[in-house]
Amino acid sequence: MGTVISLQEYRQRRRPTAATQRLDRAVAQLDPLVRTHAGRLSPTIERELRAIAEAVASGSTQDAADRAERLIGILEHPAASG
């Protein structure tokens, strides 16, 4: 049987790094952009979202933050609006 972990308690015990804070800010910006383009995301954008998730899962917060910030730039570009 598994153990239940409270993410809120985990975050309170763990001091956020600069990369974690960057990633949090980037995800907060990225979320509405992805929702706006839902159903119209190119395979490249979808691949990049998967790469961000994989970087987070592997503990590469710096890489995930870098990728998320680049993706924001791409999705904010006027050409991304179709």
C-alpha cells in the first residue's frame, strides 16, 4: 500500500530555489496561453510541453524553466494566434 503525501506540506518543508520560482512564474503565464491555443497546438508545441513535464519529473527544474520561458515567447508571438 502506498503513502499519501501532502503536496502543500512538502512545499512548506522545501525551500524554493530560484529555478523553481522561475518555473512557477512561467507555468502561471504558460497555462492561459496553452488554453487559448487548445486544439490548435502544433506537434512541436506539444512536444515541448512534454519535454517540460519530463524535465520536471526528472528534477531538472532549470531546464524546465528555460523551456517554459521559451515556449511563452513562441505562444505570445502574433504568428501563433493563427
